[in-house]
Amino acid sequence: MEITKQKKSMKSLMWDIIVDISWANISKKYFGKSRSWLSQKMNGLDGNGSNTEFTEEEQQNLKEALYDLSNRIKICADKL
């Protein structure tokens, strides 16, 4: 019997921080896209209900955006 590994959505991978981040700002600042675009990518469904996911380039861009945000938070915390 073959067991298929179910791919986790980006949203489930980032559940710990999902409510603490302004995803609308990340979408605009780092992708130049709308809030709904990022929400659809995070949920794995586009506006028509079809499956969608981040391209490798978009995933790398999101990773770099989160690293940038974490560095900016650390700099602010260090100023306290």
C-alpha cells in the first residue's frame, strides 16, 4: 500500500505567527500584490476555487520578507 504525504499549506506552516503579522503590508511591500493575492496563496485556493501555491521564486521571496521583518523587529527591540 502506497502512502502519500499530504503537502501542508503555507498557512498551516506559519500558524504560530499568522495573526501577529500584517500580511497585507507584506503582500504590498515585498510582492507588489494585493492582500487577497497573498491570502489566496496562503490558503492554497485562488479566487475561482482552484488550487494554487507559491512558485519557488515566490516562496523564496516570502522567506526573505520574513527574515527582513524579523531583523527589523530585532533592531527595534535592541533600541529599548
